Amino acid sequence: MQTELQQLYGNIDIYLFDQLLKGTYDNCHKILDAGCGGGRNLVYFLRNGDDVYGIDPNPNAVEAVKALAKSIVPDYPVQNFKVAPAEDLPFEDGSFDLVISSAVLHFAKDEAHFNSMLRSMWRVVKPGGYFFARLASDIGIETLVHPLGNGRYLLPDGSERFLVNQQTLLNYTQTLKGALHEPIKTTNVQNLRCMTTWCMRKN
């Protein structure tokens, strides 16, 4: 059973898996992973016959996701995977039913960079489409992180990240005219870091 699940879903983010189990994305058939890495979150969508796209600023990651796609669907159009930054997506407005942003936004250099990445990804979501983000936050570890300036912090695990809080996410949800279709959820990893799941739908 475990092998079958791994083959079907790959090493998918558990909170993205949760949305699939709930059927949230059942009608999403054109998907973009903005910051796809090697494609860990795309295995299910490729196996499901969806129209899958990915971008990453790292050329090696893009080559890896192309190889993954070909291993699942030998004639898959690998031109769907491109080297590009999240803040400058090479797609038209409203192109995708679902945009995935997993462990990307917390690499923002400052607030302006975070804003440009987020708005670029939101721009390509279709009306009625979905945005799924997992990103680092200070929720639950507010007194344990040390500000470095420009919205970046030193975390107890030794990493440096751009951190958001719940109010920031709520403000952006309102500003972007989106709607939360799930409550904001945060996982605290032994007070070393916190990862927050932010699920919006475009009105």
C-alpha cells in the first residue's frame, strides 16, 4: 500500500495532499507549480493527466522536473517547464486553475520582493481558481526569532527566512480580493521553525 501511494503521489507536501483528499482541486486541470524544484508536488497531477506547468530559477531543478515528467508520461511536453523567477512568470493573466507555491515565498529578500512574487503568482490564477502556499512564519515562535531587517529573521534552527504573521496573510487575502477556503494552519516544529499553510480562492 505504501509503495502504491508513493507511486501515485510522490513525496507530496502533506497539506497539499490534504486538499486532494478533500476534493478541493477536483476541477483543477491546469496547474502551475511556481518554484517546482524537482517536481515533488506534481507527481499526482502528472499521473492524473492534468496540464501541468512548472517554473524554477534553478536550471538543474527544471531539468530534474522535465526528467520526472518524461518518466511518468513519456511524450509529455517538457516545454511546460521553464527557468523563471516567481516574480516574473512567463504566463498570461488567469492561466491556471491552481497555482502551488510550496516553500518559496519565505526566500523573499524583503517586503517588496515578497509582494512582487505573490502578486505575480496571484495574477496567473483564473477567477474561481485556487492558490496554495506553504511558507515560513513567526506564528507561535514570535519571541524566538531575531529580526535581521527587511522582514527577514534568524530562526532558532539557524536558518534565515522572510517571515509572515497571520495578520499579514489576512491583509493580503483581503487586498487581493481572495477568500480563505481553509483556515490558516501552522505547524510548529519543536520551536525551531514554523510552517504555515495559506489556501485562497480567487473571487
